[in-house]
Amino acid sequence: MGAADGPKPDPEATGAPEVPVNATSKVPGGDAPLLAVESVSKFFGSVIALSEVSTSARAGEVTCVLGDNGAGKSTFIKMLAGVHQPDRGGIWLDGTRVAFASPREALDAGIATVYQDLAVVPLMSVWRNFFLGAEPRRRFGPVRLFDVAAARRITREQLGAMGIDVRDTDQPVGTLSGGERQAVAIARAVYFGARVLILDEPTSALGVKQAGVVLRYIAAARDRGLAVVFITHNPHHAYPIGDRFLLLNRGRSMGDFGKDEIDQAELTRLMAGGAELDELAHELARADPAEPPGSAAEASRLLAEEADELRRE
Ligand SMILES: Nc1ncnc2c1ncn2[C@@H]1O[C@H](COP(=O)(O)OP(=O)(O)OP(=O)(O)O)[C@@H](O)[C@H]1O
Ligand SMILES: [Mg+2]
């Protein structure tokens, strides 16, 4: 396993403490989180993609990572997934410091990542997607054959256990709805033994109903004891399901809150950037007060109203 065999960086050299603060301080009397991230930074040349970001994820809980475009959300999860290595700080799994040299090492340690675009192969059947790269084999004399019947049965059972009723596991995944496709990827990660499930914006391309469906599957994975890391820019998706909220803004942490430390209105306010909306309203405003409806002035008035409303919430 990557956790045991991976190279162990010298904590002195990376400037991170040997024992993550998150492991003990955030939940009084609580046991150590499954995953602790402590003061990680990532630089791309002169770009500071992430600076000193910390959070944690517990088994049976959902940690939400929120932020606007370019906030560093994808960079953050790519470090957990072994795609990038942090330049500073560290990651602890089960209290043991880990350093993943590749996505394979992270996966072997039980960290599964569902990327929005790479979740599935649309033209392949549901069951083939489910077993992609990990086909069940049956011995037939000296040869081992791909056991199609078992693959179909397991796929149906596993999707069923997540509350997903696929009519026909032979149908191409491309014919499923966006939400169902996410569900197949989630059920797959659960079946193949993930302990930490990372979802990069699984709801962002979906309508209200479908997003609700995916949120239910996230809850199902959580209830099966996984630590879920849910990336989104939508506080309305995050708050109902989240237990912890990490807010990123231009690579910096605006806070790492437990649910009892922040309410939905505050989370929405921090995410919406009430002040920035206000600034934009002024910038868009015209000198001429006699603007017709539908004009830039009208739009800026509406923006200003929205900013006021956010502040009131
Ligand atoms: N490989 C890279 N090389 C150089 N800069 C990068 C690289 N990856 C990310 N960045 C920069 O790091 C910053 C954070 O990017 P990141 O993709 O993590 O943001 P994000 O929060 O996922 O945004 P989005 O919501 O648009 O997906 C951006 O300024 C981006 O340009
Ligand atoms: Mg991203």
C-alpha cells in the first residue's frame, strides 16, 4: 500500500508538523480523522495555486471544498489523488503521513477520485464501465475468462445497494442521465474498496432535480462509511449534505468550518462575495439615470439589490 511503502518526506524539510493539528484539535474528544491535510501549498512557477490550506475528512462524513473558478479546488484534490505533490505541508491517512507519487498509489491507499469528464466511457455498457480495468475472471482449465454473467450480476447488485435501479445493465452508459452516470462512478468506487471518495464538481452540470439525485448518492456513500470530499461552487448543494466546509479564494483558505461553526446564510454570503457584487454594480452603473428597462443601468440596479439581499441574509 502507498500509505506504508511510499517515500516519507522529512517533515523538517517541508516545514509541516509531525502530527497534524487537525488530527486532534477540531473535534473535542473525537478520534483522528481518516484524512488530514495540513498547511499544503502548491506553486506552478510563479503562480501560487494553493497557500497553506488545511482540512480533514472523517469516515461517514462529507467534507465540502468550495470556491469560485480558479480558487484552487481542483489543484487541492489532485494533491489528495496523487496527481500533484504538495510543495509544502503534508497529508495524513489514518494518522500516518503519506506521499503519493502517482494516482495509482493514492487509489491503492483507498483514495478514489471521480473526475467529472472521466467518470465513464459513454459507448460502453453500464456493467463494462463498472468493471473497467478490474474485470472479474473465472478459471476455465488453464485459462482465465472474463466472467460476464458475474459482472452483470454484481453491477446490478451494487447499483441496487446504492438505491439505483438501472433497467438494463447492457445499455450504453451514454444513454443514462448525467446524475445516473455519476452514480455508476460512485457505486464503482464504493465496490472497489474506496475509503475516501473525492468528487470534483459532480453536480455543476446538472439541473436541480438531477443534482438532488447525485446528492442522495453522496449521502449513500457517506452512510456506507466512506469519507467523502465533495467539490462544488454551490453552497446550496454543499450545506445540506456537508459536515465540514473548506472555503478557498484565489488559492487561500477563507476558513475550514465544522457545520456547527457556520450557517447556510454565512456560507452563501462568503461564497457570493457580497462586496464584490456591490463593486460590480457600481462599475456597471451609468451616469444617465433615465435608462430604459433591460439596459446596463437596470442590470446594475438589480445586481445592487441582489448584493443588498445577500447582506441581509
Ligand atoms: N498545471 C498547472 N500549471 C499552471 N497553473 C496551474 C496549473 N493547474 C492550475 N493552475 C492555476 O492554479 C489556479 C487554481 O486552479 P484550479 O484548477 O485548482 O482552480 P479551480 O478552483 O478548480 O477552478 P474551476 O472552478 O474553474 O475548476 C489557477 O490560477 C490555475 O490557472
Ligand atoms: Mg476545477
